[in-house]
Amino acid sequence: MDINAEIKKTAEAMAKALDFVLRDFETIHTGKASPSMVEGVMVDVYGSSMRMKDVAAITTPDSNLIRIQPWDRGILKEIEKAILAANIGITPAVMGEAVRCPIPALSGERRAELAKVCRDMAEQGRVRIRNIRRDAMDALKKAQKDSAITEDEEKRAEKEIQNLTDKKIDEINKAVEAKEADLKRV
């Protein structure tokens, strides 16, 4: 067993899990307009379902407005229907060649709900990281049992994997704290 390869594989898996959590955080609406709020909305056009970012240019001219300009003007109504169907708390309006989506102000109650959703997403991310650590530790124990590595090598690798785990969980904690602080700002 190549210990360095195992550690590298574990680090890559943890980085992917962290990226997943951070992308999830971007979908949480904090009262400021962000293209990521609508990029993943599926639009039924041309006989198939496509992501919003694949059929239109999405911009934020100011902090409380998302402007969606489709590549094909004929799909304005489909974009409007898709945003309403996505139930993301935005009411779109077709204005000329684009769809304008004003972002409503968040109430205190809604901010608290969104903070709870963020904490849940963070916990799911931490669980993913811990599962990756567990799998790596199991692989090391099996390799040591099969005499592929020495006990000292196993202990050193376990310590390195634990350090990676602690670092990624700390990054998730910092990201959720920043998101909650962003949500509390009125």
C-alpha cells in the first residue's frame, strides 16, 4: 500500500466534500442578489430540461435584483414559469428582453430559518468529512493487518489524516459562521 497515495486520495475527497458544502451555502439567499440563487433552476425548453445558466445570461445590476436575459427571446415565459415552480421565494417579471427578479427583504424569522438550514448543511458536510476519514483509517488498519505497512507508518498516516480532517471541519465551521453573520446583517 502506498501511504502517500492514500493520504492524497483522502485529501482530494475531503476537498470535494468541502466544495460541495460551500456551493450549497451559495444557494442560501441572504437578502442580497446572487446569480447562484437561480443558476440551477431547471427550465423546460426545446423539449428538454436545462439549467438556467445554460439558456441565459444571469446578472445582478444591484444588490436586490437579478436580471436574466435568455439567449433566445422566445423562452421568456418558460423562464418565468421555471422560477415560480422552483419556489425559491422570488417573483419574476418579464420586462422587454429580460426577466427581472426583485429579491424581497428577509424577515427576522426567515433569517433564523435560513441560519438553521446553513447549520444543517454544515453538519452534513462534517459527517461527509468524518466518513472519508473513517474509510481511510479502515484502509490503513487493513493494510497494517495484512503486513503491507508497519505499525509506525499506520500511526503516522492516521495522524496526518486526522490533521486533514480537523482542518477541513474547521474550514466548514468558519464558512457557516460567515454565512450566519451575513444572514444576520440587515
